[in-house]
Amino acid sequence: MAKEELIQFEGLVTEILPDARYRVQLDAGHEIVAYTAGKMKKNRIKTLAGDRVTIEMSPYDLEKGRLIFRHKDERPGGGAPRGAPPRGQFRRR
């Protein structure tokens, strides 16, 4: 018998819970509890409240999921903070 395919959803992290778990509001309107995937822990990818994420869920339990991807901010100018000098402007002595 073949393994069941996982379902992917996108959502928004609304709350950080203990033990590396997150409360996520899916785009479909449902709210679930998700934990961080091992690759994200290994690469030390931090997730904060308000981040857009991709969730992987089993078709058998639609109340829990695994957080597999954190989307980058869509805000323009995500580089250096405003007012900070450009890198390499000052000479070394």
C-alpha cells in the first residue's frame, strides 16, 4: 500500500507556543498547531509571530501540521536600516 501524500497549505503565524510549536491561521480560515520541521531546526531558521509560512499536513489529522518553509518579507528595502552608513564607507587605519 502506498504512503499517503501530504497536503500543503499557506498561513500566518499568530502565536508562538512552548516546545517550538506555533499557532497558525491558514488562508482557508482554519487555525492549527504546527511544529518546526527538522531542516528548519538544523539550519536555525527562526520564525516569529506575523511570518508567512508553508505548512505540511497529513490527510488523517487536519488539526496538526509541520512548518516546512518561512516566506521572506515582501516589504521593499529589506536591506540595511534607514540612516545606517553604506557598508565600506569608512577606511581602516
